Amino acid sequence: MPLRTDGISQLRMHRISIPGARYFITCVTKDRHSGLTTPLIWSKLLHHCRLSEADFQAVVCMPDHFHALFVLPRDTTPGSIVRTLKGPLTPPIRKRNLHWQKNFFEHRLRENETTDPYLRYMLCNPYRAQLLATNEVWPYWKILSNDAQWFVDKFPKQRPEPEWLALQAPWKTTQTTKSRGKPARYG
């Protein structure tokens, strides 16, 4: 069988799994059809994040996709963690005539990279999509790990700061890496 050379197979070939590394993932419905933000789908997503062998730090569900931030355990891959989430969600989304895109987006955070921009991105996502007013709380966003509780404590209203939403990309911050002393762009 000939080796596929399209972009998707190339991405799969170069994926690496590092136990203990933090991963930011995005799973999207086919053709970006809406319908994921229901109490049933949200409760199933949270349930399977909690059952997972991965340490999920945060998750946000949008109408056509979800994002999650987790620490990868030993002897597994980001793909297997995604399967443990998408698999149980498939029956309820099919009842809504939805299907998953075959792949997912993943980003492995560097060891010295902070989770703050990813958590900000997840929190800002529904507001930037104008799914609710800035004084309302998005019900499909949750911090799941004590390791990320500092973020909730920092923002007790569970809403983004208004100045974040005024920025083009409020989750991107410039920080200095300890190893090289050069600015590094996150997000």
C-alpha cells in the first residue's frame, strides 16, 4: 500500500507522546455543525474527563468544538485520550445529526511554558464568539484540576476581564524563557 503524503498523515507521523507533558487539544464537529452545547453532552464530557487516566486541568465546550488541557499519563497517547472523550460522546451527538471530524488539533506545551494563555483562551472563547454577554457566565467551561485552581481564584467571577476581549488575541502574552533569555510568543 502506498504511503499517504497528504497533510493529515504527515501530522500523524510527527506526533510524539511525552508522559507528564501538558497537551492542549481541540476536537471539532464535521463541517463545524453546531449542537455540542447541551447539558447532556456537557455532563458526559465532564464525566469522561474525570474518568480518564489523564489529569484534565480545564475543558470548554463550544457549539461546534471543545478544547481541553491535560497532562498525559504514562503508556498512552493524546490520540487515545481523545478517543476516550469522543467515543462516549458519539451516540448523543449522532442523535443531533452531528459527527466528529476524523482528526483533532493538539499542541504539546513546552516544559517552561505557562498554562495561563491557554486557560485565558478557553475562558475567552465563547465571549469572543459573542455567544453571551460579557456580564454572563458561560456554563460549559470548567477547571477540573487543583493544579489549575489558581486560575479560578485569580478570576472569581468566572468571566474574562473586559480589557482581554478588547485585545486582538488576549491569550497571547510575551514572556521571557529562562533557558535562553529571549522573548517567546505563547498561544
